[in-house]
Amino acid sequence: MAINSKEKGQLMVFKMTMILDLLSDGEWHSISELTEKLRLAGCEVEPRLDFLNEFDLAKLDVEDGKVRINKDFQKLLEPSTV
């Protein structure tokens, strides 16, 4: 059964949401930890981490293979108290 474009888009958003959920603690996470916990292949995780890094939403340390969410972006993800 083929996935239509709407379902594909929803799946992409879901994967990014899962990544952001894990990064939301503000700690450094290894890319291998993310792929293991999310049960996703590196080829599914790495482009999303590149995107977050490119737009300064996360810091990607390619040399050490780890990532951490940008502190300012982390604040935006916190539940509002208003």
C-alpha cells in the first residue's frame, strides 16, 4: 500500500516531533542514542538534525556525533503557563 503525500507529510512531522521531544531536556544526546530510542535509521534522523542545526534550533557536533537543542528554542517548546 502506497503512502500518499498527506500521509508522508504527517509522518515527517511525527518524526521531527519525536526528535524534538527527546532533545527538549536540553542535554547532549548522541545520534546513535536518538536512532535507538526512536527506532529510526540514521538516514531518517540525520537530515532532520541537519535542518535543526542549519536554522540554529539545535547545535550539532558532527565530530563527536551528538546534538543538543538551542536553549532559546527549548524555551519555545516548554508548555505555556498562561
